[in-house]
Amino acid sequence: MTRFLALGLVAALAVATPALAQETPAPEGAEVYFVNLEDGATVSSPVTVIFGLKGMGVAPAGTEKEATGHHHLLINRPPFGEGEGGAEELSYGLPADDNHKHFGGGQTQATVELPAGQHTLQLVLGDANHVPHVPPVMSEVITITVE
């Protein structure tokens, strides 16, 4: 009996794993960008960040609709794909912590508290499961100074 359960579990994982690892394609030319901030800007805290998106639509996390995603704001971390997870970041969901802000409600702007000093910001679009599209839809990294 235990053997049948083990075989059933292995079969279930074999079927589920490809579905879980499925890549979400990004349309050619899709772009995410900062609407109101540019590299080198000097701002005060709290900082309002307006997210721009071209060639795709915004949908809340969990919504599986072609050519849509939701925003993630990366703060004070290496450029996407070059961080701790390296290239693996491209196939796993983005973490949720002080350096990775999720906007799974479909928000198109946010206000964030940042201490005085220099900060790097980058936008990355995630699919229904917070996984970056293929190819990733991400902005350039910008550096702002908070006074």
C-alpha cells in the first residue's frame, strides 16, 4: 500500500512540476519604466513612484491573463538577474522584503519611505505568481538621492 502511495506521489509531482515551472511570455517590445523619476533625481521622503508600462496591461497577482502582470519595486539591490539569486531570479518568484516591494493589487504607483542618502530603484513586472516574464520586463536601474 505504501508503495502505491509513493508511486502516486511521484506521478503527481511529474505532472505538476512542468505546470509550475511554466514560463509566462512577454510581448515583444513590452517596457516598464519610471514615469516621474529619472536617474540622478533629488527627492524628499516619502517618495512617490509612478510605474509606467507599455505593450502590456496591469492585472492583480493571481490573474492569469495573456500580456498582463503586476509591478515589483526593487530597492537598493543589484540589478535584476545579478543579485543573490543570479540567473535563477528569472525562473522563481520575487521575494517580498524591504528590498522587493510587491504591488500585487495591480497598483500603478506607490509612496515609499526612504532615509536620506542615495538609493537605487528598479521596476520588474511579475506574472500571476510573481515570476518575471520571459524575457523579463524590467526597467533600467536608477539612482536617486533623498534629502
